[in-house]
Amino acid sequence: MNAPLQGHTVSKPNATAQALLSVNKVSLEYRTRQRVVRATHQVSFEIDLADRFVLLGPSGCGKSTLLKAAAGFIQPVEGEIRLQGQRVDAPGPDRIVVFQEFDQLPPWKTVKQNVMFALLASKTLKRKEAEERALHYLEKVGLAAFAEAYPHTLSGGMKARVAIARALAMQPKILLMDEPFAALDALTRRKMQEELLLLWEEVRFTLLFVTHSIEEALVVGNRILLLSPHPGRVRAEVHSHQYDLHSLGGVAFQASARRIHRLLFDEGQSPETERELDFADIRIAY
Ligand SMILES: Nc1ncnc2c1ncn2[C@@H]1O[C@H](COP(=O)(O)OP(=O)(O)OP(=O)(O)O)[C@@H](O)[C@H]1O
Ligand SMILES: [Mg+2]
């Protein structure tokens, strides 16, 4: 069984009737000449405006595939994805993806030109406005002084900030991030998580964030969808809005992390046992 978790209606009484992004019983597959690989099986979730929604699960459970489907690069074989009620069937400037590799920045363009590029290419803005908008978001990520620098002169953390500024400059309806900090060292990663939260406090964008780190999920997300191993199915949804970087190492934070770990990896555990242990902030799908 893989019961859809109609999360926001139960847990967020003030939510509007329509979710910003709704993923309804979505199965995703890769077809090669030899075989069909099912990446996710009937996954459902709903993301509301200004959510920081995290997809968490082991390697190969289909997190990146789900994100690509939300971006419109892959079509479901079953179910559907809607953004503000409109079926997602192609990529669009209302959904911008930030990937893990920072060498996604063309090296021959300056930082500012990198941020302006999508705005100009999509004809969203004229050159002057694009430049103003680029500088505005570079300032928000603390890189105003590096607008004229070339990407190869930046550290990994700085490249990550440029990628975030470039995405936010498009003012998408939802920002899609696939393990954006995974290539960074532990200290820089933590710093980037903190900056992302500060930026969210200021801009209040809607975020779909993929990670396989339980700790990162608890820090970054206000809601976390736990996916079972390959093919990914919804295991549970966790409410984690109470945590931030200051919660790291705290008793409640550690208890939530342990429970998530059990849900993700103790496949043998019976649902009854889990339900007895249920926390108010976790809802189990199966
Ligand atoms: N281009 C592809 N062709 C065939 N199968 C693929 C392709 N990309 C991914 N898969 C398969 O689909 C499944 C889900 O892959 P996906 O990359 O979405 O996992 P993931 O959860 O993002 O993993 P990770 O944490 O390692 O990034 C895996 O079994 C993977 O082998
Ligand atoms: Mg992935």
C-alpha cells in the first residue's frame, strides 16, 4: 500500500484549498532498449506556497527523478503533476532547478552575466532591468562585490550562491534544488544551509529540496517526505518546521533523526509498532 498523504489539509488548517504543486499518484520510469526501470511508484504529495518541502530517501529511490518530473523534463507513466492547477508537461521559467554540480555556470560569463543570462534568453526582462535584478539577487546572496568575477575564481560555496541567485532572479513559482550542497565540505555546507534559511526568511520562496542527509532535511525543511528504497514510494511525512541549525544536537532533533532513520532503513518493522510510537509530527503511510 502507498496511501497518498494529503498532508496540508490535515496538518495546516490555514492552507488554501489548492496546493501550489500537487503530485498525485505519480509513477516514473526509465525505458532503455533492454528493460524498464521503475524509479517511483504512485507517489503523492502537495506543496503549499512558501513551503520548504524536502524529498528524503536512500540513493536510487527516485528523488532526482521526481524533481525532474516536477521541472517537466520527464513525464509520469501514471498519475499527474499540477502547478497551480495546470498540468506540468514541459519545462518552464516558473520552475527553476539548481543542481549539485556548480560547474553548471558557463565559465566565459562573469557572475553577473551568468545571473542575467536566463532572464535575457527567456526574454523575461530587457538588458537594463536584467542587470538590476541580477545585482539585487547577488546582493541577497552576499556576492555583490563579485559581480564582475569569473566563476573559476570563486570557491565552491560562492558558486553555489551564484547558482541560487541565478535561480531566484527568475522569480520562479517554485525553486527545485537537487542536493545543491552535496559537493561542499561540511563547514561550507552548514553555512550554505544557514544562508538558504536566511534567504527564505527574506524572500519567502517555495522550495522543493532533495537530499539524502537526514540532518540536512530536518534543518532545511518545514516538511519532509520520506521515500522508501527503489522504487520510491511514500513512507511517511514529517513536520520539521520547529528545527533549524540551532537545533542540531538537541534532544528533540536527535529523536526525530533517529525515528526518520528507523522509518527509512528498518524495513522489517511492522506498521503497528511504528504507530504505537507515533509522534504528533510524523504520519506514516504504510
Ligand atoms: N537515465 C536513466 N536511465 C535509466 N535508469 C535511470 C536513469 N536515471 C536514473 N535511473 C534509475 O532510476 C532510479 C532512481 O534514480 P534517481 O537518480 O532518481 O535516484 P536518487 O534518489 O536521486 O538517488 P541519489 O541519492 O543517488 O541521487 C535508480 O534505480 C536509477 O538507477
Ligand atoms: Mg539524485
